[in-house]
Amino acid sequence: MPLGLIALAIGAFGIGLTEFVIMGLLPEVATDFGVTEATAGWLISGYALGVVVGALVLTAATTRLPRKPVLLGLVVLFIAGNALTALAPGYTTAMIGRIVAALCHGAFFGIGSVVAAELVAPEKKARAIAIMFTGLTAANVFGVPFGTFLGQQLGWRATFWAISAIGVVAFAGIALLVQAPRTSGDAVSLRRELSAFRSVQVWLSLTVTVLAYGGMFGAFTYIAYTLTGVTGFSASAVPWLLVLFGIGLVAGNVVGGRLADRAVDRTLLAFIAALVVVLVLFGLLAWSQPATIAVLVLMGAFGFGTVPGLQSRIMHYAGGAPTLASGANIGAFNVGNALGAWAGGIGIAAGLGYTSPIWIGAAITASALVVMAVATVTARSAARPTTATLTAVTA
């Protein structure tokens, strides 16, 4: 395994920590800035918006530049954003810092996925992408609980200083360990990158990403309310239950990457179908603590197990212009997050109870399965030689 993949994973770990750790520190942030928790929650929404914008704009703006220097520049942006957040004298400055840090998120994962795939043999591309995304899953399992604990003990700003330090380590690792591609294709044109979006399969892949991830996060966004209000767990048990979800993320990421290298569409169909089943079971058995524990692990595994395959698939159908399409797919993940949270919130606001986001998530994921089936069938049809072609070849 190339050591450069470890450096990319460290960068992914820091970025994942930046995105998710704020959720456990909102009370401290709200108190410090003298705002309501709802207002503090906009620091999460602002970050998500920054991710989508950065995934498209920064990736497009840097397509003509060599990828390794771009990655290093993105890490510098990440460090600057988190340092600004840590130093923020008020809420507005903190929001600016969050958005600055978010701008690098989509572009880093989009460009990093291409670089990771270039570091290994073609038959190991999905596994290489999975290794990089292991940093993101590790941030959920280990980083968020530790970052929350650090912020509670030493102040929330200490957590963001620690994240900035992780960024410095990632910068050094990428600079020393990630080898620049030996091919001449390192610098590409924006027009060529945009040509990837002429592919129907690229758009189908983006749609699957939005719906599959949106379905899982429709259930996950309000999971704390479900665990305490329906399953009957205490609030103090929720962080540890989320660790189980994170363990599922790690396992699914690794297994999904390996299976996707063998048959990407078949793997995605199987994982998305399994996620639908798991969400339905969760909706039916949310009252049972043992069943809920098992479902949390499986939801994380099948939900995040789709990530390497989805990222690998869109890069494949983007052909020789994978960078912008890859970044767009990272943006699609965050659009899915927003979609799931919005749809789940509608269910709760309508008085349907804390299991309604789970059922809504299952419905959204089922629609992803339908789109994935269409994508698979159309891809096979396009790859199958027509009778006229066979006649011409044999003539």
C-alpha cells in the first residue's frame, strides 16, 4: 500500500472531524457567542453549503493545475479556516472560518480520489479510494468523541486548534509521501472536465449518490431523538451508540471498496438494497434496544459501504475527465445530507413521531435502488454490441 494513501487519509480524518465535531460542541459554542443553539446550528448548515460550492467552484478553478500542489493548497485553506474559527471573537467570524474550511472539503475528496486511484494498479482503484475515506470514517468513530471531550474539558476552541494541527501533519504527509503522477495528464482543461457531464451515467451516478446518502441521513440526522424518545436509551448512552454506527462505517467502507473493485454496479445494488431492508427493520423494531444496536452497525456498514463504489463509478464514466465529476459527487453527498435532514424534519413537524425520518429515509433509499437498477441496465445495454455491429465485425 503506497504511504501516500495514509497521508490522504490523515487529511480526510481532519476534514471529517471539522464537519462533524461541531455537533457535539454546539452548547459550548452557543454559550460563548451568546446565541441560541438553533443559531449555532447554522454553523453546520453554512459548512454544508461551503462544501457544495467548493466541490464545484474550486475543483473547476484548479483543473489546469497539477493535482499535488492543488491538494497542498487545499490543506492550507483547511488549516486557515479552522484557525480562524478557533480565534473568532464573534459568531460571524466563526461562520466565515467554517465556510473557508468547508471550501476545501469537496475539492480535497474529489481531487484526492483521483490521486488515490493513480497511486495504485487499475484493479485496486476502489480500494485505494476506500483507504482515503477511512480517514473520514475514523473521524466519526474516534475523532468526534475525543474532539467533543477535548472541547468540553478545555473549551471548544481547543478542539479547532487540534484540528488545525492535524492539518499541518496532513500537509507534511502529502508533501513528502504523495508522488506526482508520471503521466502528462496531470494538468487538464476545464472544457474537457465539463465534457464528463455529457454522460448519462455520470448524472445517474450523481442521482444515486444524492438519494442513497440522503436516505441514510434522513434516518441518522434525528437518531438521538429516536434513541432516547423511542428506544428508551439515556442521553448519556447516545455517544457510545454512535460509536457503534461509526464502527459500521469503517467496516462497510473497507468491504465495499474491495467488492466494488470486482463488480461495482452489482456491489452498489446489493448494498443499497440491504440498506433499504435495514431501514425498514429499524422502523419496525426501533422500540427494541438489542435490535436497535444491531441496526445501527448495519446501517453504517451498508450506508457508507456504497461510498467507494459510487466514487469509483462516476470516475469511470467520466472517462479521461474525472476530477470535476469526482468533486461533484462529493457535493452530491452533501446535497443528500441536506435532503435527508429536510425530509426527516418534515415528518417530525407533521407529528408523525421520531420513527418517521427512518421510514422517509427508507423510501428515499428505495428510490436510489430504482435509479441504480436503471443505471445498471442502461450501462449493460450500451456495452452490449448490437446485431449490426456484430455483423460488421464478422463480415
